[in-house]
Amino acid sequence: MTLINFIKPENYMLPCLNKQLFGLECLGCGIQRASLLVFKGEFVLAFKTYPAIYTLILLALFLIFNLFIRFKYDYGIKIGLISLNVIIIVVSFLIKIIN
């Protein structure tokens, strides 16, 4: 039995205050569920829940790696990954609102 199945992290997720107060999901709605699904190995469902999950993981790994090793074009890569994440998050949010 794994630790994720033993503790039941679904019971400890933070609620979205924007959704509770206004009835609309925010740009970050789904990131906790998607992260949990990635750890459980349900990769397709994680992507369907929050499409930017994998590019955010890539960005986080790059930022951690860049703390220890600096190279010539790291600033451009950071800006590119951040821009890609913003585009994916906004587009998926707009698709959620339209549907």
C-alpha cells in the first residue's frame, strides 16, 4: 500500500475561494487534482484536468536545475517556458468558460 493511498490527499485539498464566492473557476482550478493524478500515474486524466501540468513540471524542473548550473541562454528558456505556460493556462481557461 502506497503512502498516497494510505493518507487520502483528496481530503486535504484547498478549496477554490473564487469558485465558492463567485461560482466561476479560476485559472488555477484543477492543478491540485492534476498533481495528485500525476503522482498516482494517471497521466491522461491529469492532462484533461489541467492541461498545463506537464509544462509547469518542466518549468519547475528547469528552474531547480538552473539554480545549480547556469548557462548562456537560460533567461530565454525561462521566458519561453513561462510564456508557454501562460498561453496554455489562459486558453484552457477560456475553453472551460465557453463550454
